[in-house]
Amino acid sequence: MSEVLLDVSALEAPEPLQRAIEAARGLGDGQYLHMVHRMKPLHLYPWLDAQGFDSDTRRRSDNCEVFIWHRDDDGAARAARAAAASLPPWHE
């Protein structure tokens, strides 16, 4: 299983959304996307759901970290959840 890291924390809208969609589309078997953003990417979640992805949103300092994987990829899901587990869940 492998992580694809995408740091969009310094980018202005809509570039973080565009890059996240592009990176998610490029995920292969066993890969998950680890996206670092300065805010929770609310516009990304409906797209992820409609395209067959799951995600786990966490907080590290002032950043939002979103772990994204294909819904039917059990190996990537396990790896993403394990990577996310060390961070506190995102709470509004």
C-alpha cells in the first residue's frame, strides 16, 4: 500500500479542489491520497462520494488532513485509516 501526498495548503481556490480531484482520479490499486489543506475542503466531499471514494478527515495543528481511497479498495482503506489514526478527528 502506498501514500500519495498532496499539500495544497498554500494554494488559493479553486486550485486545491482541482488538484485533489486530479490526484484522486490517478490513484491506483492499493494507493490512498493524503491531502494537506489549511481548511476543510467542503466542496470535495460530494464529488468523492459520487465518484466512489471514501475519506477520513483529521486535524494536525492548524491544518486539515484528508485521507482518500477508492471505496472498493480494502488494502488502501486499511492503510489510510492506519495513517490517519495517529491524528485527532476533525471537529467543527
